[in-house]
Amino acid sequence: MVFVEVVIQVRHGAVLVAQHRFSVGNPRYWIAGLVSAVLVFLLSGTASAATVTPSRVAVAQPHPPRPTNTAPTSSRTWIDPSVRPDCPRLTVAHGFTMWGIAQAHLGDGARHKGIEDLNKDRIPNPAQLYPGDVLLLPPDATGLPATQPSGRTVDVQPGDTASIIAARECGDPNAWLKLWHTNKYRTQPDGRAWTHPDTLLPGWTLWITDDDGCVPHVAPPVVNRNPAPPPAPVVTENPPQSQPVPPPTVNQHTSSPPTVVHLPSGALVGIAFAVLIAAAATTFRLRRRRQRRLTGTLHHRQSVPPIPPVVRQLERAAAATSPPTAPRSTRWPPSTPHLTVHATDGTSAEIDLTSLAGIGITGDGSPQCVRAAIAAVLADDALYPAELLVVADTSPSAELLIIGDTTAHWLSTSNILTTVPGVTRIDDVDEALNLAETELARRMHLTSQPGHPHQHTRSEVFSSYRDADPTEALPTYLILATPHTTTTARLRAVLELGRTVGMVGILLDPWQNTITVSADGTIIETQGDIGRDILGARLETLSTTDAHDILTTLAAARGGPDSVPQRDTTESENETPLAPSRPDSALVRLRLFGPVTVEVGGTELSTGLRSLGREILAYLAVNPEGAGAETLARVFLPDVSPEASRAQIHTAVSHTRTALRKATGRINTRFINLSAGRYQLDIDLIASDIRDLDTAITTARTEPTDEGRIKALRRVVDLCRSGTPLDEVTFDWAEDTRETLRQQALDALLAFATLVNTSDVEAAIDALTVGITLDPYAEQLYQHLIHIHLNTGHHDLARSAYHRLRTRLADIDCEPSPDTTRALQRTTRSSNAATGHMPRAAWSSQP
């Protein structure tokens, strides 16, 4: 029995056969298998290399043909060419399964049954595949490389990556993708296959073909002390040409930055509109942070309410073409209200609404165009934002504007438009015109004061007056109405006079100046003083959902309600503590508080590590469960094609590994592991400050004594000194992560300050100061800091903290809460002053 076992193991591999014998219940078989495995090992004198677990299959080289005098007989490792010539053949490598083969080459793992049926005469047990087995695949199998490429081969050396080989052999590290396409799934000398760009092992052989764009390998020149005259140069008729680099494609424009943003809904807006919404989104986030309550509870990271996707897209478009936007502008006077039209050649033009006594917008696309026009006027970020008067009625045109695809009655009193500061809705037409006439009379009176030269037009006088006295609120005043026969004369008079003093109108029916648009906003007809040169161009448009999300952001940025629910700050009993960090054994340290930095041996790694690789490290540190190449491509390269973005991700990971290997001297260390198609940081080798933060907070939560909690939270204070988490990282994922880390850290800092308030006042002040650095708009931290200064008799420091808060809140048009102001004005101390206790109830109100 032992002899038979030796023969079987020599043929099929000792490890796989031994594993099968152990699964058999009869002791005779597994004992014989074990003895045979030992004999095979001693006789061979070499150990088997550890296997990887690829998820794809490789195509093997064809088996040599049988001698002609032998009758063709198929076996596990060879199939006669005359058998099912329509079915491709492939060779099994280590770790292959029927399901994995079907998934890789048929696109559906459930089709493994078809492969089993094709091979059941030679492979009776499909659950037992051995390296070297040859399988028939269904005729529709795909992803099969050529059986024998033409070119030359190179051997993989220890420490090599695909990009290193491409740089060495081709002169271009980015040529690794061509090497991958040529060699993927090909059986290697050790029986394995290259199934993933990162699973490249020493001893493998890679083919480099002429199509890879690599120059032939040239041996080093031999120095000759008596060189002969150089031969005449050889000129080839068709010298090899370098592969042309395709020009970048950005919104179908290659010679200039994009001027429009195409939204997923099919709507279209300009870059200028995107910049306005990006500024509003910045203010929105700061106001939301100010409105959140700090509880001082110790918790793990929790999700924050998301920013609407359309706003995120507009932010990205704005960031690509303009510098970062300030949270709030004090620009005055406001921009001239206008409609923007975009031509097919990439140019744009503006229709000045103050040059027309109202403009009508009609046609199938009028609701989308009016939504965009309203949002653009309201989004203009000036000292005094625009005001909108909505004259609501039941006319068919008004209903067309009001009723949308997914959000009904978006102009009704219960929805978001009327929550935007400065928007007024009046159902009665006469009442609405009375209000407009009153505002017109006020403006006319202001510009009719003595001292204005009579030779100037009223528009010029109005502009001069508004420029000279910014304290007088004279914002753009937009009237949205439907013309009625009984009120047309009044409305026309208001708009004719009002256009000289900043009052303009958009009408939902034909008017003396009218634009007619198709369903996508294309201008198909103009009337009145509007030129016909804009025919064929597109007005900006917004779908109902887009308008709702944008107006939600504008409402919150201008002090209206935040319609997104806030997170629950109560502690969860079901939170699973993270495994403790191991900074002592780590070769590399990531710092995510402040700008993302990578340190090796306490020194920042400033060369050799590209920005994309650094940010991938940060993303994987935040997401310890890992992420696949597709996910990373969507996060970091959303505007690049899927195949190209995955290639760039693989390249970035490879370069990052190389940089870390050079910096640490660990040539064969991966640092970033690949498991089940997901990249993960090796936490034994790479430590991070956010993992240290989680560990410190988890320790503080479980410590039974205040001393133990204080010791753990001191570590939080030190970690947060570096500044805002993920500073300078602009990707969408970083914004959400930045807010969750900030909230988690601020609550921990407040908890620490409360614990040490009576025993170590300086430490409490230090923790609160660090917290204010993380979030200068967190009013509750200022409140506690002011309280400490007042209780210790440092009234000047209390006033200084109050004025810093007031200056910060002015950025977002806010004032300190009455609680904060009253605290500063106190002249007597309560009974708590003797102990310096910070009464939480005194600061419990929402700012």
C-alpha cells in the first residue's frame, strides 16, 4: 500500500494527495499516505513552495502530441486534438476550482456543471482537481491568452513587481499593464498561474512580445582596447514607433477647461453655477458642525449625514477649475442676475435680466430651465442674498413648474424652497403685486434723493447708491409669476420700472420677451428683444430632484433648517472594540491627523511615495476591512474609464510597496496584502494614529477608575495636536471620514477636560484648545473654556475666547448663543465657582 501511495504522490503531488487521505475515515489510508509523504520528501531533497490562492485560471501550454504509432487516448493531463476541437483547453494550476474556472471564463460560477459534464469521462470527481489536469471549456469561454506568444522571456527576481520589470525591460513602469495582458493566467514553471497583478513570484517567467512596446534587451557593451572603426549605421525601413498618448478627455473638451457640468439626471449647468453651489456647501458644513451637540461620550466613529450626490458632483467640478471657496462671501454689490446659455462649441453667453422688463420661458423644458434660473439667482453669494417673490396660482403653467417627477409641489409652503431665507410665497396675485410695488417704491425713493446728477440714468444712480452705502440692503429681487389678463398692466409696470433698481421677473407664460425651449433646454424660438443668435444653444436645467437637493443645501447654508437628520450620539452597547494597535512592532507609521504623512523610523518618507499611493494608504487605514481595486478606482478616479482606473490603482499600489520596501530595507515584504480580491494594510507592519485613537478611546471606556480613563485620554490629546484629520485630502470619502474623526475626537477631548477640570486646570485648558483647533466653530468648547477662565479669575482670557468665537461665527453669518453671552457677562460666581466644577446643564442648550 505504501508503494502505491508513493507512485500516486509523485504523480499528483504529495501535499494534495495527503490532504485527501486525511479526509478519508479509514486510518489505514491516511497512515500510508503520511509515510509515503515522508518518503517522497526525503527522496526529493526539496520542499514544496507555499501555494497562493488565485481566483482565476491560466491557460497551459499544449501537451506534446502522442507518437503516431500509438492510438490516441485521452487522460487527465492530455486530450486528443480530435476530441471536441471547438472547445478550448486549459491547464489546472494550484488552487483552481470548477466554480472559479466558470466564474473567470464563463462569467458565471454557476455554470461549473457544464465544465464538469464535458470532462466527466476523465475527471470523475470534479471536487478533486490536480495541477496539470487539462480541462475542456464550453465554446463560449473567454479571457484565454494565446498558447505561445512570440518574443522573449525574462525571469522574475526577488523583489520584482510588474512595474519594476516594465521599467527595467521597457523603460516605462506604466507598461506593466501590457505585460499583464500578455502573461495573465499562463501556467508558470512551479505549476501556479499569474492570476492577479500583485501575485508575482520569484522564479516565474514572463513573456515580452513585440506588441508590448518594449525595446529589445541589449547586453552591456564589452570594452575593447583596440576598437575597430564603427560600422555604418543600419537604417530600418520601418523604425519602431512609440505608442501615441491619447489626449485627455474632459467633458468632450481637450483644448480648454470644461464650461458645463452634465448631471446624471440629464440636466446641464455651468461651471460658474457649480462654484456658487460649492461655496454654499462649504458654509452648509460649517453651520452643521456648529449645530451639533458635543456630549462628551466616548464612542467609536459614527457616520455623518451625507451631502447630496448632485452637490458633491458640483463641488468636484468647481474644485477642478477654481481655487477652494471661502465659507461665506461679503462681496457687494451682487452679480447682475442673468440666464446662462451654452452653445455646442463650448462657449457660453449671458442674458442680462435687468435689460428686459421680464422674460417668459415656455416649452417642454421650461420647468427645468426655471428651476435652474431660480437656483442660480438664489445661490449668488453676496453680502445680502437675493430675494424671491413667488406669485403662486393654479394656472396650468404654474402647475407644470410645481409638479415634478419625484417631488410633488416643490414650490408649496411645506417644501424646501420656502425654507430658503429671502423666499416669499403669496397665493393672491393682487397681494403679491402690492408687496412688489411697495418694494419698488422704496427703491425708487432711495434713488430719487437730491444730489444725484440728472444726466445719469436711474440704473446708474441705483448702482452708485448701492456701491456707496453697503449698509442699505438692496439685493436682487426676483419675481416669479404667471401673467393674468387682469393684472398684466400692473406686472408690466413693476418690471419696467423695477429693472432699473435691481428688480427682475421670470414669467411662466408667453411675455413680450420670450424664450421657447425643448425638453432638454435647447432654445428653439425667441421673441421680442432677445436675439436669434442663441437658437440651438441650451439654457441651464435642473431636474426636480436636483433642484430639491441644491435648494436644501442653500437653505441650510443661509440659516434655514437642515433637513438631514443628525446622528444619534448615545453610546451603543453593541459596538465591537477594535483590536489594539501594535505601534512598537510596526515598521511604518501613518499619520492622518493633519496632512497625511508616512513615517519610517520616525522620519517622514518624503520621496519615492506618490500622492495617490499615500492617499490609498490613508483610505485603507480608515477602512481596515480592505477594498478591491474597483472600489478604489471609483473612490479616487471616478472620471476615468474602469479598465484604465483599475490599472492606475494597481500601479499606485505597486509603487507604494516599492517605496516602503526601499525605505525599510524589507525587500520581500508586501505591506499591502491582497486577500479575496481586497487590498488590506498589514497592521503588524503599518501603524496609524487613528487606530491608536480607537485603542485609547476603547481603553478609556473600559477603565473602571478616573485615573485609568485620564491616562488613556491623554493619548487622545497628543494624537489630535497634529491638526484637522486628513487635511489637504479633497476626495469625497475624506470629507465624511474627516467629520466622523473630528466628532469622535472632540467628544473624547471634552470628556478628558471634564475629568481633569478640578485636578489639572491647565490640562483641561490644553485639551479644549486642541479641540478648538480641530473645529473652530464648536461653540460648546468655547463655552467650557470661558467657564474655566471665569472661575479662575482670568476675565481677560474669557473675553478673548469669546471674541475668537464671535469672529469665527461671523464667517457663517452666526452669532454666539445667548448662553455664551450671558456667561461672559456674569460678575458673580455661583457656589460651583469654589470647586471649579463645570455644570453640564448650563451648556445643554442647542447653539
